[in-house]
Amino acid sequence: MNKIPGKKKIFTFFLIILMIINIIAAIFIFADIQIIKSPKTDVEIKVVDISADELVLEIIMKMRNPNSFELSVEDFKITSKTNKGDKIADINIKGGKIPSDKTKTFTVTDKISFKENSDFKVLNNKITGKIGIKILGFIKKTIPIELNVKTSVEEIIDEIEIPDIDLKFGFEELSEDGLKFSSGINIYNPNDIGITINKLLLNALNDNGENVGSFVITGGEIKPKDHSFFNSSGVLLYKFVDTTELTLSLSGNASLLVAGMNKSITLSTDLSVILPDIQEFIFQNENIMFYIPVQFKLTLRGIQSTVGFKYYNPSNVTLIAKNLHCIIFREDNGNLTQLGKEDMESCIIDPKKEVCVKTEILIPYIKFLKAGDWKILPDWIVLTIEGDFAIAGTRQAVPLSLNAYVNPNIFQDQIFTK
């Protein structure tokens, strides 16, 4: 019998050992496929910032390893597409190892630029990768993982902040149509996206909610985190002067285009304005000239007095002098005694024009003398003109009361101004 050389015995021994190892490894690999539990995976993909040109996605992936052995995570990638299937991003997630019965968080942030004519309302995100284990330190087994997550960009757009509005309003001067005014609107855009202010409507309402003026204000562009000022002017109808407080109601909308979506923002604000004294605008701090010409004549029935009232209108609007009446007194030792009273006709006074009205008052001799305890001449004859000035077409009036002291020489024609 021939003996097997020693080297062949050693080679045969190692070959048998390797075969046994391979068989054991094959058994383990087959068994591992059956016993590996997929990690519990939570994925959150959210838009953390958005501008007119791009958005920033933050991906947070939490994986819990439920196995009794360590898992490795590798080759994870997120592919984002629009609803139309347009691919807009490939984002890689750096892998790592997850100890047994532990949780690990993988985070990545990336920017996505908007493409023209793409719909970014919803992003469809496909997550692919591998998890694996090593057997005996050098045999590696991997299992592919695939997840799908939707991200709504439209929800972020809905959270766009409403611009801040500061409304200013000032009165200027009267005109034939009403009171001229100017308004200014300062709008601040607090967003990271530029917005467009479309036309704004400013309504002026009186105490009864009646519209006394509507005005359109042209808008424009406002850059991100910036202010824009829009101004306008107009005329309030004269119905406004019959109210004590004016309510200004501003309404309109702003729009923005981002991620292929149009977003409209409703704008509104109200401002209460205390109306100034209308006299400030009628008289405009000008010198106001009144003329009261008077003439006395002796007749058989008594003293015939002719009293005129002449007024110059310094304003830019038509005024009406109404409810006018003239009263004549005599003054003796500081005491006034009424001698007669007559109404005067109402009159219309055009802007920068002068008008004169007259009336006649007959004073019986007995009444004239008796009022002064039979004293022939008084210390003074006092003329009083009372009435109201109103802007044509309105009910609001400015009261008028004028007194003129006349030389007691009733035979001399006299004119008094103020």
C-alpha cells in the first residue's frame, strides 16, 4: 500500500475545512434572509424656505434597527419629481451604521430651483437605498429598500404672510365738486418673495354708511422684505360735510407667482378720520369783507331805513347765504331797544364774487321816540345781520352774526365794513 505524501494530506485537510465553512456560511446566509427584519423607517420631507426662484427641502429620515445585530445603511438617494413626472432633484443621503435595537437619524438639506412651466404644488419623492449586515466579518448581505413620500408645496404657499398696510389721509382745499384730498398707502412685504399689488379701492363712508367717494389707487411691485408707497388724490362729494366722522375703507389684493402657482392675498384696512371745521376751507384764512350800507329817510309814516348786506366770497366754492334777517336797535346809555326786524332774501354767492341784498324797515316816529324815553337822538343806532352760510348742495351751515354801530345822524348815508 502506497502512503499519501504529507503535503497532500495538509492540502486535503484545508480543502475540507473551506468546504465546511462555505456550507455553514451558505446555511447562515439562507437563514439570515429569513430572519433579517426591515428597520422601522420614518421619513419627513418638508419645505423650510421658499423664494421666487427656489425652495429648500429638509429631509429627516429616522431608522430603528429591530434586529439583534448591527445594520449598515448605504446608497440612499431621493429622486424628486413633479406631478407631471418632471425630474427636479437627486439628493444623496449619507449612510452609516445602526447598532442593534437603536434608532439613528439621517438629515440632509438641499435646494431645488424652479423650472419654467413646471407644477410644483406637490413633489413626489422616491427614496431608494440598501441595508446590509456582515457575516463572519467578511460576508456581506444587503437588502434593497424603496419608499415614496409626497410633499405639499402649496401648503407652504398658503402660509405666505399678509403685507402690513399704513394708510395716510389729508384734506387740501374745496372745489366745486367737493373737498380735495390726498392719500398715501405704505405697504411692507414681510415675505421672502416679491409680490404685486393690484389696484386698490378706497371708499369713503359717512356716519350713515353712505359712500361719499370711491377712488382707485394704482399698485405696483414690492420686493421681498421691502416697502413701497402708493399715493392718490381725489374729491370727496359734499355729502361728507353732513357727517362728523369719515370712515375710509381700503380693499384690494396682492398676488405672487412661485413654484408655478399663482397666489392671491386679500388686503384690507379701515381708518376713521375726524372731519375738520369746514370754515377752515371756506375762508382759507383770508380777510373776510362785509359791507352794510344803510340809508334813512323821513316819511309821513315814520323813518324809512334801507339796509344792505354785501359780502365777498373768498373761497373756491359756491356759497348760499340763507336765513338772513336784519334787526335795528337804538342804544341809550348802554341799553338796546329793538326798533324793527325784517327778513332778507337768500342769495347765491359764486366763488371770488360779491353779492348784495337789501331790505327796508319802517320805524314809526312814536316807537322811535318812546324807545329812547322821548329822547330824539340815541347814542348809537345798531344794525344786526344774522343768518347762515352754507356750501351749495349741503345742509351744513356756518352761522353768521354781524353788528354795525351807526352814527345817530340818521340823515347821513353810511356804509360799514368788517
